[in-house]
Amino acid sequence: MPAPAFLLPPCEPPADLLAVLPATLSPCLATAAATAWTQAPFLKGLLRGRRHVMAAIAGHGPDAALADALTLARDTSQPIMPRLRAARRDVALTVAMADLAGLWPLERVTAALSDFTDLAIDLAVAEALAERGAANRGLAVLALGKLGSHELNYSSDADLILTHQPDLIPCRTHEEPDEAAVRIARRAVAILADLTPDGYVCRVDLRLRPASEVTPMTIPVAAAEHYYQSEALTWERVAFVRARACAGDLSLGQGFLDHIRAFVWRRSLDFTAVRDIQSVSLRIRDHLGGADAGPGFDVKRGRGGIREVEFFTQIHQLIRGGRDPALRAPATLDGLAALAHAGYVPPAEAQALGDSYRFLRTLEHRLQMRRDEQTHAVPRLAADRKAVAALSGYRDWAAAQAALARRTAPVAHAYDQLIAAAAPVATAIPADPRAWLKTHHRAVLPFMPALLAGWRAGRLRALRSEAARADFEIVLPALIAAVAGSADPPATAARLDAFLAALPQGAQFFALLGANPRLIGLLGNLLGVSPVLAGALARDPALFDVMLSPDAFAAQPGPAALTADWLAGSQGTAGLEDVLDRMRRWTGEHRFALGAQLVEGNADPLVVARGLANLADVGIRAILPAVEQDFARQHGMVAGGQLVVLALGRLGGRALTHASDLDLVFLFTGGHETLSDGSRPLPASLYFNRLAARLTTALSVPTAAGALYEIDTRLRPWGAKGMLAVSVDSFARYHADEAEDWEHMALTRARVVAGPSADAEEAIASVLTRPRPGPALARAVTRMRADIAAAKPPQGKCDVKLAPGGLVDLEFLVHFRQRETGIGLSPELPTAIAALTAAGLLPPDLGAAHDVLTRLLVLLRLVFPGAAVPANFPAPVEAFLARAMGAANFAMVEQALLMARQSVKMAWKDALRTDTLPRKGPQP
């Protein structure tokens, strides 16, 4: 029974209350109603509007009134949402009166609240299924937390996990079972939790489901079973101590619980659970402070509060319950009694904890029933504390606070002893890191404690396993040192947090860092300046293995060595998908290594740009045969015909960045009408167009490992209106008769990367070796550049492409001279510039200007993968750019950029007799 202190002193109901109370109400109920009327606004509203409930209580008692409310909930003659909400208000008034009057003990109060919530959830699920014409099967609702143990609060969330059997879920047209299950679950939750003019039925919390941050609100039973058998954490084991099937398909739910029983109740003496729960407890105590029972004290999570009684019980149950099924009692009071009976907890201690638990839970109900709030905190306003004291039977809050302090003391003492018995994980950074941070890394003290608490909570996928957390703790001091030593610690810490959140798993990665501390510094640098590389590493932590190779920072291999490396690693591939998967991994490793070399300052960006182009060349040449072989299974081959792949743009010029797409044009040799020789023959034109589309998809389709490249085919004859692949003859005729000047300029950077090259190269040469008259070409080039300036104005002071004197101007200038004279016809800009300079057509300083602009472009695309570059850079980025450009500071980089632009602008004016472009848009 409740402690005598919660018995209310007799008082007369006010006159306005008497008008709504039955005359036959007993004195204890009249006192309860009078106290509720004056101290609890929520209950006052119920008393006004639910006279039939008070009449039922007066005539037949609270049990009968509760039965009436449950009958109302089941009355299918009324719409489900208003009737469940009306029944909920009836239950709320009935339970409050029985509780305040001392007619029901705590166990009966919580059972009544739990019984109604079970029924409401079941009716909601049944309704959601009935709306699809189906019976209540296939979707199971598991209750955890206080609903799971049949100890629901007066105003509490229902902690639920929803799981379903896909082959039992009713589906509508074009609907997959998992989609249908989510829609059914969403409808059921809406029936329960949506706030309408009639209120709500119960708040629903689905965050205890597996990986709740990424999973749908209901998951298939098989997936849930796999998760709990392979990935779940100690706190999830603790949650399942109180789990039960409460609604929906009860047999399905119970079968699932039976299946994962071994996960919850392990046969070995599981003292690791004590350490994990100890860590949680210490973080809660650090957050909530000491044991003062005054204003703001949390009766649930505070020191000596409800949760410490629950944790005390559950720790003992987890340690011993695997071998002693009698200890597997979901309810806290039942669990304490079972532990005392089995001799694991002294009976006097169990009795003291049980008394404190009843007191704290009853006080919690008083806090919540005043305004139907989900609160556990002692009010900070004196008037509210006075009201809680009156509802609890105390003359004032001082008396109530003294009683609260007496009840929390034995709980805190018992729990202190229990968690002290657990051997803590040896970490260099204590559970409360503030003093350690103040001593070692004061700069990160304002923001690092909160991040550390989040990482140690174990909710990130990478930190779910005990092994991962142990290895993480080992490398954590060095990680924090890397953050503290960066140029912008808050930004680096935020990127580290995002990186850890994106890691799919952590044990191997953290072990790798622990065994190779130098990689921690590299990780810090990557997080500080390159979201491209940090994102790639988060998706595939195994990329760091590449950096352990002795030649990880050696000179990049050329095309022949890269091809040999690919062939050696791709032996045994079986089919197109296998080739694509291996190519994605292989390319990803090399791209990451090239980027890491830039970040560490070990490579010239120009060399990296060429290395990235070489990678793309090898990738296209390796994938094309695999695509052709796969395509030929149905359509055979075309006699005398082959696909030719032309590279243009930055790939054609062998100067890619980490953010470059691939400009490709597809040609084919042979005639248009020749039929292929497969079981489903195609004419050559259709054959090679479909083959080109397959190759484009193979190169660009996104997978879990990411896409290889983005492909741009708009430079083909007739652009987007033209066919994806044309014959070499059609290509030659188009460029001879129809192509515009800009297309011929683009052709100056064309080269064959796959397929027979002779015919295509001859067609390209026949166009480019026909010089274009200078004045007309100059006018066309100036007009084209003005159009680009109007459509794409420069962005920021470091827009090295579009700003006056930038790379676009330089490229137009070089292509103008190439087309005007036929000199320097190389797709690679440095080679073309050198030839044109030697011929006196470009100034001697233009080669150096090209190198400055291209180096900066390569570096900026690693830092800012989108086209937009901010006006101002963070300090770490400025430091990185200066180091990678070989400059003493960023001011010197800006000066070099200014001089390069000036060189380009002067060369442009000299060649074209005009400024580089009209002054439109923001200028650097």
C-alpha cells in the first residue's frame, strides 16, 4: 500500500465542485476530488466534464468505472478516434481518484493505466488492418519500458517496437509488403497519438527499435532477429528485460521474443553489463548534478531516483537471470522480490528499495496529473511545489522535500555500492572529461564534453560493439589532440562527429588507428579540409588500409603501370557486376590515395590531376570489354563495327579534379545497317547506341560503393537532340558541315580513350587542321565568352575558372590560337601552350599562369566539391592551400593568383583585341 504520508487530510469540497459531484460519494473520494479541484487543473477539467465517471465510482467503485471505460473503448459503433480519446479521459479520472483517495496501491494504478494502453494499441492496429479488409495479424507490437513491465506512468510515453511478417501483410496494388506495413503502422500510431479536439490516447515513442535513426517504424521479424543476435548493445538488452508482446499479432510478437531470449538472458555471468550501465549512470549523474531533492530535482533520473532502482534491479537480473529464470520478472517490484527470495539481494535492502520506489513513483504521478504533463522534475515555482505537496498529503513543500530526501538516500547508497563493484574500462579520459580536457586541451573544453557523451552513449553504428568502444577509447586521446591542434577545432570536431556517425562499423577502423598512430594525424587533416575524402572514408573505412602501403606517398604510376595493377587485381572476376564492383573499389582506393597526398602536401596538384585522368582512362578501357561481352549475350557482335570512346574537356586534356565529370562522345566504325549476329539481332546504329547507354550506366550508376563518375555526353553531334552514338563518318560530316565554332574549339581537347583510334583521329585532324580566319573567329570567341559570363558569373575571389583571367579565358585563348593557326594541336593544355609560345603566338608567362590556375582548381575541388566557392575560407583551408601551393602563407597564394589572372587578361587582349569579358556579376 502507499506510504501513509500520501493519504490526504480531510477537506470540504468547494461549492462549485459540489454541483458536479454525486451526493453519495465517500469521504475519502470527496477529499480526493476537492484536492484535485483546487490543485490540479487537468483533473478539474475532467471532474467538470465527466460526471458519469464520478457517478460510476460513487455507485460501484473505481474498478467498475474502469471496466466501463474499457467497454467504451471496445464499442465499435462509434468512430475509433473520438471513442478512444473519450475512454482515455474516463480512465485518467478513474485512476486519479482511486490513487488520490488511497483506494488503489501503486501496482493497481500502473496496471490500470497499462491495461487501457494495451487495449487502445490493439484496437488501433486492428482498425488500421481492417481499413484494408484484413484481420489483426501480421503486425506485432512489443511494449518496452514501463508499459512492458505493466508499470505505466500516469502521463507516459508508450515505448514500442513494431515488427511484421511480410507475407502476412495486406498489400494494395503496386505496394510492397514492407511499404504496406509502414503505412499500417503509421495509421495505427496516428489513431493513438494525433492531437485532436478530443485530445490524444497515448504518446508513442518508437526510438527503441533497431537503429531507429535510419530504419522505418516497423521492420520485418527476420531483420529484427538478425539485429539483436549480431549488433545490439547492452542498453538494448536492458530494455528487453521488460519487453512483452502487448498488441497486434501476439503470437508473432511472442515468437520473436522467444527467438531472441538468448540475447537478453545469457548463460554466462555477464558483468560487462554492469560496466555499460555504470557508464550510462555516471553520464546521467554528471548531467543532472547531485542529490539535492529541491526545485528541479528529477525524481526519475536524479541520484537516488526511480531509474537507479530500476537499474539496480536489472543489473542483478542480467547477471544472474541467464541461469535462473525465476529472476526474469519484468516489473521492478517483482524483480526485487525475486532477487531477495533467491538470496542475491539482502531482504532488508530489497524492502527499503521497494518502499522508496513506491514513494517515488507515486510522487511522479502527482507531478504528472496536475497538468497531464510528461514531467519528472520538482517544479521550480513555489506555487507549483505547494500544489504537489497538497496532492501528496503534505502541509507544505518543505515537508515533502524532507520525505523525498529520506527516500532517495537508501537508493543512492545501494546503487553507489553496486556500480563501484564494477571494474571500469581503463580509459585515458575519465567518464567526466572536463578536468582532463582542462589540463590537456583547454581549447576544446567548451564543446568536446557534449560530443564525448554522445559518442560514448553507443548509439552510433560504429560504436555499438564493446570491442569498437574499447578500441575507440584507446585512440580517443590522440583524436582529441588532432582536433585541438587543428586550425579550427570546433569545425574539425563537428566533422569528426559527422564522420563517426557515417561509419558503418568501427572495431576494425579504430584498431587500425590504434596500431598506426600516424594515421590519426592524417584523419585530422582530412576532416579539417576535405569533405570529399572524409565522406569517402566514412563510407569505406578500409580505404585507410591503402595509406599503410610503403609506396602510399610515392610518385603515382603511369598508365601502363596502372593497367598492370588493375589486371593483377582483377583476375578471377566473373561477369559485369563483379568487374564494376572491383573497379569501384580499385578506383576509390587510388582516388583516395591521390587526395591524401594532396592533403599531406606530398604531391604536385598537376601530377595528381594527370593521375586522376589516367585512372579514368584505365577504368573506361577495362569496363568497355565487360559491357560489350555482357551485351553480346543477347545481341551478338556487329561485323566490322566497334564502339569508339572519345574524351573531351578535362578528361581529354588529362587534367581531372576530384569533382570532375567525364565529357564523353561515342562513335562507332562500320556501316549503319549491318545487323548484329546474336539471338536478338539489332542494326548497327541501334546496337551501338544501346551499347553506349549501357557503358554510360556502368560508369555512372550509384551503388553502396558510390558511382564511379558522372558522365556528360552533351558535346556529341547535335547535342542532347542527337543520337548517343554516331558513326565515325557521320561525326566527320557533322563537323565539316554543321558544327559551330564552339564545338570545334571543344574538339581541340578530344582524344580516343577506348576502341580503334585511327579513323576517329583522322576525322578530328581533318577538322582542326583547317585553319579558321582570325577576325571572324575572334568575334565568335568573344561572343561565346560573353554568353558564358552572362549565364555563369564568377563566384568569389578564388573562382579560378570563371573570373576574368581565369581558366575559361585561358582555355578559350589557347583554343582560339589552335583553330586560327593549326599550331599546337594537342588536347593537353601545357603541351599546346608550349607549342604556341614557341611559335610566338602566346606570351612566355602563360604556361606559369596555367599551372597556378590549374593547381588551385584541383585543390579547391578537393575542399569544395561543388562549383560554388565561398568568398572567405576557413583558416584550415587557407593553411592547406598555402602548403599545397608551396607558398609561405595564403596571402602569397592570392598574389600568385592575381598575377596569373593578369597574365591571361593581357594575353587575351593582345590576341583578341578586346577585354576578357563584359563586367557582369560580382567581381573578385
